[in-house]
Amino acid sequence: MKKIFHLSLLLFLFVAFVPQVQAQVDPTLSVQGILKKSNGVAVEDGAYNITFKLYTVETGGSAIWTEAQSGIEVSSGIYSATLGVITPLNVAFNQLYYLGV
């Protein structure tokens, strides 16, 4: 009986006095695409520096978010990147956005 009381007291103290940690995860967004030259042919394999921008309009307008990433591997023109790892994606995902690459 005494042992149960001690364990209960210890559990109470732990729950009551240990500050609660709330993990806040910054949102990220995975994107894939194809990089092509102006003639429509895929770029050469290699590592590229790419700047990503989010817009609220399809053409024109100002970017509401920008992130430059370096060393993105491209193979047969295909790349994959995770947005928000350098510059937090501090936009509300409650509307349509347009991605500029």
C-alpha cells in the first residue's frame, strides 16, 4: 500500500510540475518538377541552385514567399525539393497559390 502511494505521489508531482512541451512543427511542402531549356529539352544532370516563389495570382503580382535552395540534384531534368526548410512557409493554406521556379 505504501509503495502504491509513493508511486502515485511521484506521478502527481511529475505531471504537476514538469513544464509541458508543445512541439510546433514548421510546415513544409514537397514538390517535384522538370527543368527544361527554352527549346524544351531537359537540362543536363547535375546540381542546380533554384529559387522558389509563391504567388496569389497566376501571372504578374508580387511573390508572397521566396526560398532559394542550392545544390538541388537534377537527373534527366527531374528535381525534387522540400519547400520551407530554409525559409518558413508562413502562409495560410486556405487558398490557391501559384509556384514560380
